[in-house]
Amino acid sequence: MAPMKLRFVAVTFALLLSSCGDPTVKITNDSYEPRIVVEGLLLPGNSVSGIRITRNFTADRNINSAPVVIDDAIVAIVDVASGASFALSFHAGADFHTTYYEYPGNDLTILPGGTYRLEVSARIDGVSLSTRATTTVPAAGFRIAGISHDRLPYRPRTEDGEFIDVKVQIERSPGTSFYLLTAVPVEPSVENFIFDNAFTDEKPEDLSPGDIIDFSYNYEWIQNTPPTAGISTMDVFWWDLWFYGEHRVVIYAADDNYARFLQTFDEVQEEDGNFHEPVFSFEGDGMGYFGSAIADTVGLTITR
């Protein structure tokens, strides 16, 4: 199966308000500064696509009517090794998730171990802004080496009464110590939802289309693995599986940019109550994430 895009972490950074990094949350707009918001991930073997360029806005802005997407930005990917620059084009989709920038040509190849820079310029609120970020793609060698079960009923037990877990073995990428896993149902629906589960008491009438999407995208990661080639094991936990039927278990060997973002984007309040911003690997007027990863996929079917 082909690697899939990380829709489950396509965070809408346009919803970030004005004062990231301050010790308190300010309700006023005194500290607001316009920023270019980037969501982008490079995957070897895939075309450069799905790079979303949006903007932040003030706390009193109506988010339903605010022009979040920037459709006239100047966006380019630079191959650092050769110095070649490739201009991206705006792709207007039917909705927010299908609207992005992409490279329309076939002369840009993202390679394992390669270093690439994203450059963005845009005008927001009458102000000319620019930002850049650089990623080095993980080295070749990562792959899924095996899965303990590719087909089984929901939460089966051994003869001793212990629950049987699903484990995935991966061959590590040298120099990479962060690996992300998600198990995405192929046909998520109310009809396929596992209502007889151990973790929630949802009823069919309670599940909205938004709920189905939320239950479809869960993720786990391991970090600080040995920085050398070798085998590591990742778990598909039962609280990651909410639907009967086929799933795509996708694992990503992630670069430092993407790893640091995932480790910090939902942990912005410290124990003493102070707030800080996530780790954004941007120079200039940018926020969000631009990184790279190598992905591999294996199938898992949950039977009734």
C-alpha cells in the first residue's frame, strides 16, 4: 500500500490566537502579529503536495468568515545539495483539507538523506512576511519488518485469559530516533463502529460525522530509540482501534522538525500554569511545521 498523508495531525494553526510564548493568555489583541502558518511534510517516493499555507488572526476575528487560506503566497522548495529551486503552485480544492500548494512538475525527487528548504513569502494585513525552514529526510533503511497479527477479532484473549496485543516490528533508520504509528480504518462508519468496546459507551445516535473522523485518527510514538540500524517494536493499542474491518497501519520515521513539533504542539502549558509555544522550526515570520519522514504501511483487519 502507498504511504498516506498525515491528515490526523493536520492541525489548523490558523486557530492559534495572538500571543504564543507569553506567560499568560491575553484576551486583548495588543501583542498580535501576523504570521505565515505552514503545514508541510516531505515523503520520499511521493510528489511534493499537500503543503498548506494559512495565516493566524486576532482573538476577536470570526473564524467562520475569516480568510484563513493564503492563495497567493510565493512558495518554493530548494534542494540544498544542488541549489535548485522549485516553485509550488496553489491547488484550490473543494474544502480546507483539499486546498494546498504542490509542485506540478516531475523533475523534483525527494530522496532519503536529502536536505530541502521551504521558502514562503506572503502579504498579510498589508505587511510583507517571509519564512523558511529546512529539513533533512531520514536515511534509507526504515521499513516495517513484520506484524504479530494481520487479522483477529476485537480484543481476543489467550487461553490464560490475557488480552492479545498487536505488535509491529520495524527496521530503524540510522540516525532517526522518533517513530510515529497510526492505524487508520479503510471504511470508518457508524455501521462499522465497535460499540462493544472497553473504552467508551457511545451509542449509534450519538456519533456525528465529526466523531467518526475523530475516532479514525489516533496515533502513538516511540522516541529515543538507538540511533543505529536494528529492530524496534511498536504497539497498536486497542484504544487506537474503533472500527471493524480493514485498517492501514502506517508508521513514519520522522525527522527532528516533525518529531519536536509532535512532542510539543499539545503540551503548551507548564506545571506552574505558564504557557509557551510549541517548537516551530522556522526562521522569520513562520509558525507550524515543515518536516520529512519515511513511511511504510501494513494491513490489519479487525473481524466481528
